[in-house]
Amino acid sequence: MIELIKNPNVNFLGKKYIAFVFSGILSVIGIIAIVLIATGHANLGIDFAGGTSIQLKFEKPVVLHDIRLALERGGLKDFDLQDLPTINKILIRVKKSEQELGQGSEKITDILRQGFPENKYVVDSTTVVGPKVGGRLRADAAKAVAFAVIGILIYVAFRFQFKFGIGATIATFHDVLAVLGLFYIMGKEINLILVTALLTIAGYSLTDTVVVFDRIRENLKLKQRESVETVMNSSINEVLSRTIITSTTVLLTSVALFFFGGEVIHDFSLAMIIGVIIGTYSSIFVASPIVLLWGGKRPFAKK
Amino acid sequence: MKKKIYWRLSLICATVILAVVFFLPNTPAFKYMPEWWKETMPDKGIVLGLDLQGGLHLVFEVEGDKAVEITTERYTSRLKSLLATKKLNAKVSANGLNITVNPSNDAIKNIISEDFPSLALIESQNGLVYKISDKEARWIKENATDQALETIRNRIDQFGVAEPTIVRQGENEIVVQLPGVKDPKRAIDLIGKTAQLEFKLVDDEDKAAAELPQSILPSEEENLLKQFAEKIPVDDEILFEKKVNMETGEVRKIPVLLKKQASLTGDILSDAQVNIDSRFNNYYVSLSFNSSGAKLFEEVTGANVKRRLAIILDNTVYSAPVIQEKISGGNAQITGNFSMEEARDLSIVLRAGALPAPMKMLQNVTVGPSLGRDSIEAGKIAGIIGTIAVVIFMIFYYRLSGVIADFALFLNIILLLGAMASLNATLTLPGIAGVILAIGMAVDSNVLMFERMRDELRAGKTPRAAVDSGYHKAFWTIFDSHVTTLITAAVLFQFGTGPIKGFAVTLSLGVAINLFTALIGTKSVFDIINIKRELKKLSI
């Protein structure tokens, strides 16, 4: 039998205040990110902000600076450029384009066709989102997050006691905030795909938390004499190798996606990688301590 | 005990066979199947989303208010001719959504209320001001979306796209999905063109016409309109003809002073065809009118010989030839340096009819075919590498039990693909990520069980007892952890757009199938091993 850790006996709950400080910082960054996103100070994707984005694949390598100059000469204002140099791709984004939708993208492709006659390109993708759709997608994303949180709270409260529901929900929220905050700091684009990743992370991290809670509930019944804190600690230790192994397998696939899955889901896989790590941490260091603090000494006996 | 296992085994085999049958159309092997198979067995499989096969996803908003405006204009001209035939001298003019009739007297009022019940009188102090009643306006708006949908469907049918999706969304939006379209710009032009064809008389007599410049740059258009706004008669308007210099590519616009009131509109068309002018090798579109249209055209041309009649499409003048003589027979043509494609597309939109109102494009997602191909390739590679990594990890850590978990993993992949194929689910790029994540999560349940079994072994139980109680103790944990993922997947399905819906579908199917493979698949293998001979040692 290969064992990750032989009979682990770590006092996880003893470190709860260190964990709270660490998680507090992560959450605050996340909350600041949300406020900045809501007030429009973030790198919002085209799907949320509205505008035009075009991805082009050139035959030969291109210098980003040349493209920038060509577009500026062509009278394009207020645009972002990004390149994937290994595959000769560039991404051009024009936010909140005042021009007629559709004409903006044509103008860009025309400028580049004339500016680089000897370097042909194909249009990989064009996305044009009007402000109305952008607003709707933003609202839908917010609704999705809200409903997911409520759904999770209800289910966990139904299967466990309410305080477990609170613990699980706070831990889940913490994970989502942390990933969002880190993405914000990294200057990554906040878009629909990221929201999808966040909700997936929420579901996954909850899975982890539920496993820990399950063991705590079971042990609380068996070991009525011991203090809640001792039972929680031993329960977390008991499921520790499982927690780490399941996270490892998901990490393995997320890393495979990150390196080989192509540029479109690159950020999605990055979010998954960060989310799985943070979700594992939070199910140990955040969810249980909150239940402990919230639940008091021994109100668990009943269930 | 034995019976139970055989029952479970046959269930597994049956689902695997079903999965393979459903997934077969997605594999190259389907081509080599016998004819009877292709005819009777499922032949659709998993459908690729627009982001993977390339194509267009467009969302349009039908501008219902404009439809009401257009109807108002139509009422105005009918009202004019009615009052004229009744020999009532009145001035009728349309102004946006209002129709003003002067002078205000009872005779006119009565005629209007009798013949135009859908017009509501809103003011009678300074002339009679009418507007289309709220009920009628609402009906026009609702109808406009339906009509636009029908027209778009017509145009796309004639354009020729395989399996287009054209649906209404909400009150006034239309979603058009065109998979595999090679020339997105052309398709967008074809769908989005209002194709409002009008014939209007050129007002060369007014002195403002003589003051108009020969031609201007497109950027000067606004200025010119502002400058002439006060100078031209109330009944007139300025529209532009576009001229492109063939050598330099320079675009100039020629202003034309026209009577606002259209003499004829596109609804009199019966057909439109592409023709070629053999002298100049120019393509043009020839129009045929229906019989009442032909009569009307004869009347208009007869009454205006030596004047110019402009042919206008969507407020752009295409040509304004001088009427040499009365034209009978019901034919006309639109010329204007068209390429063959342009002429063909123009004839399509004219045949399919005008949109009841202009449309605004709200969203346009175009994916080229190469990106989709690259994405599928990348997804395959990531999937294979991820699977291999998980498989090796499980064997390394759990030994023989890891092999059993890997067996469950492959079962999981096969059933997931089969389930998606049986539902003809749409595979999107995030969906591929969902499949790969599901692979990573698939072994979770097995890990839960194995860890439980290890606990039981440590507690001194026999291997068989450890398997059984580990399995039972892990059950509810597995169940709970799956339901939480299903909740988020359901939310994503409800609120997500196309690609994300695809992700939600694969993720939730993956989770559900995972429950099946872990609880039925893995357990059966353990039981089979145990039945052969009581295990002395569990390789876990």
C-alpha cells in the first residue's frame, strides 16, 4: 500500500487564525476585483463589455508593433493587441465600438490586408457584441452565480445542518473570490468562460468540502466524548490523502488542458488549476473552522 | 449473489453496446457499415457546435418602431389618394409616427374614421393629427418579427446553407446560426439588408437641386444634409448615389434631391433575375412587376415623361434615369457596377421580399473553420494526455485496484460519448474541456471507495468485508459530492450561452455516468474477483 502520508496527525484547526488571515486577504482582493469589475475598471471581455474582437492567423511571423502602427494609421482608436507568437496569431479588440457593429471588423481586416500585402492571413474568429447583449450576458452571469450559491446552500443545509451549509457556502465563495481576485491581479480577461470556470470550481470545491463534512458528521456520532475540535481535526486527517489524491487527478487533466488544449481554453484551464488548489485548501482550512466557530462547543449531537 | 453480479454485468455490457452504436456515426468506421445499418441505426451522433465546425452566430433586433413608421407612410399615401378621388382638397403629410391632415373639417374627419379605423385622432386644433392606434401598433411590431423571420428564412434557403437555425428570441430578436459558411460578410449582408425598394421622382425643378454639389466624400455627408435642411421643400429629401472609382478605389457620393413620397415600392415585384449586359460585361438585376404593379408603373412613367425616376434600395440611389416615354410591360432594372455575387445576392433579397423593418445587429460571432479544427485537435491531444496521466497515477498509487478504477474510467468515457451521441448533444469547445475535466473527476468516486476500503483493512477486516463496507460507507459521500456538481451544471445550463450550455451538458452527463460506473462497474469487478476465490490480500 503506497500511502501519501502515513497516519497524518496535523492540527489543522489550530492553524485556523493563520488560515483566516490568508483567506481574508484573498477574499478582500476578490471583493475589490468584483467592485472594480462592476464599476467597469477591469479587463472585461468583449462578451461583457461589448465591442469587437478579431483573431487573425498570419502565414508568416508578424511584429505586434507594426500591426499597431498600421491600425493607428488606418484611424483605429482605443484598441488592444495581443499576440500568440508561436503560431503567428494576433488578437485585436476594440471595446465599446461606437461604429456600426460589423463595419468595425471589416475596417480592421481591410487595413491589415492593405498594410501587409505580402503576409496573408485568415480570420480565425470575429466576435461583435452590442451593448444590449453585453448587459444581458453580465446580468445572466451574475444571476448564475447567485443561483448556484443559493442552490448549494439549500442542498448542503438539507443534507447536513444549517451551519455546515454556511461553512460550505463561505468556503465556496472564498474559492471563487480568490480565483477572481488572482485573475484580476494577473490582468487576465474577465469573460463568460471565466465565469464558467468559476462555477465549475464552486461545484468542485464543494465536492471536496462535502467529503470532509461527511466524515466529521460520522465521527461526531461515533466519538461523542471527544471535543468537536478534536473530532474535526481527526476527520480532516483521515480524509486528507483522499482529498489530495482526487485533487491531483483533476489537476492532472487541468494541466493537460492548460498545455495542450489550445489557446481558447488556456485561461479556463489556468482558472481550474488555481481553483482546484484553492478549493482543496479551503475545504481543510476554511470550511471546518467556520462550522466550529459558528456552531459553538457541542450542538452537533442531534443529527 | 452470483445472480446479482450477472445481472449487473449484462447491464454494463448492454450500455456499452448502446453507447458504441450511438457514437459510431462520429467515427470513420460508420462509412464502412452495411447499408441496412446506416438506414436503421442512429446516424447523427454528436453534433459539433459552431465554435468547432466554424460558422456564424448572429443576433438581430427587429426595429419595430420603424415598422410602425413605414406603415404610417403607407397609410399616408393611401389617405392622399383617397382624399384626391373624393375631390377633397387637403394637404396630407407624414412626420415620423404622425399623419397631419389640413384643413381640419368634419367631412375629412368622417371619411378617415370610416375608411381608416386603425388611425387614432390625437389632435384636432392645428389640423388633424392622426397616429396608428396602440393596438394596431403593437400588432405591427409583433408581426414585424415574424415576418422578418420568414423573410430571412426565405433568403437563406435561396442562398443555400446546410442546416441553418433561425429562431425568434424574446419579443423582437432573431437568432440566426449558419454552420460552415465560407464568406461570413456576404451572408451577413444578405440577411441584414432591409431591401426596401422604392421608386421616387427626382425633383430637378427646385432651386435647391441646382445648388447641390456634383459629388462629395462620404465624410462630408452629414454636413451637406445639415446645410440643406432648411433650403429644400418639406416634401423633398436628399439621398445619395455611391460611385466607386474603379482604378483608385475612391468612394464618392452624389447627392440627389427627391420627392419624399415613393411613387412605387418593392411590394409590386413579382420576380428579380440576374442579367449580364453583354456590351460592358456588367451584371444587373432585372425586375418584373405583378399586373397591378405594371399598371401603376405605366401610369407613373406616363405622367412624368422627361423627368427622372430614381431607383432606391435601402435609402441609397442606384440610378436615376430620365423617363423617355411611357413604360408598359412591367419591367425595370437595377444597374450599378455589380459583381456577379452582388447581383445574385441582390436578386435573392428582392425575390424574398423586403424586411418589414430594418434590423440592428446585436451580436455576431464568426468562427473560421481552421480555428475549430485546431481546437478539436488540441482537445484530443489534451484529452489523451490527461487520461494517460490519470491512468498511470491510479495504477501507481492503488496497484491492481487502480487498474479496476481505470477500467471504470474507460467505461465512463465510452458511456459519456455514447450518451452525448444518443442525445445528439452539441459538442462545443468548453464542452471538450468538460469531457476532459469529467475524466479527472471520474476516478474521484473510486478514490473515495478505495480510501474507505483501506480504512477498513487497517481496522483489521478481511478483504471481502473491507470491499463491502468501504463501498457502502462511501456511497452517500459519493452521492452528495455528485449532486453539488450537478447543481452548478444545471445553473450553467439555464443561464449560459451556446458554448457554455455545451459545457454544462457534458459536465452533468459526465457526473451522472460517473455515479453509474463507480457504483455498478467497479463494484462488479471486485465482486467477480471475490467470487472466484476469497481474496487473502487486497491490492489497493
